Amino acid sequence: MAIPILICDDSLMARKQVQRALPADWDVKPTLAGSGLEALAAIRAGQGEIVFLDLTMPDMDGFEVLEKIRDERLKTVVIVISADIQPAAQARVKKLGAAAFIRKPVTSEVLAATLRQYGLY
């Protein structure tokens, strides 16, 4: 059965790039979200067992999404994919419950290794 995954980034190009980097043999059903608000709605609807989340987005950034996931106790594994590689940002997402932090642009090798590391692939 396909795993429902969610790719959330305000850039369509970035969403498509993450989707292309997913392992070809990984049985997933992807949903794409262009904002934090869309992401939360998709997670609540069961479309994000695993979430690939950008940090810098308008209306609701990735940090706020992580806070809502934590506060609402939503069942999901979040992997942050961001160009913001500052140690403080990485520490903050970990504290908010993200499983991993990957630097943009993500490669298929790094993504697959991260998924394996957390037993997701």
C-alpha cells in the first residue's frame, strides 16, 4: 500500500525537484502543498504520513507548521528541506520535532540515505 507523503514548499519548482529526488521504487502517494496552511490541512486529512517541509514560506513558515504539528499531536514524520542551514535553524527544527534536516537542493542520494537512516525506506 502506498505511503501518503506530503511535499510542502512555496516554490512549485522546489516541490517538483523533491518529487523527482524520491526513490523510484518507493511506493508513495505524493501530495503537494504550496503553503504551511495547505500542508496542515493535508496532514489532518491523512495525506502526510511523511512530510518534506520547507522553512521559508509566506503566511505560515515551516517553524509554525512544526509547532502546530506538535501542539495538535499530529502523527507524521517531518523531514525539513531548506536552504537555511544556520545551526540555530537546524537546532530549532529538531527541538520542534523534525526527524531530519536536509540542505536544498536535495539530491536523490541524500534523500534516500536520510529515509533509510530513519527506517522510512
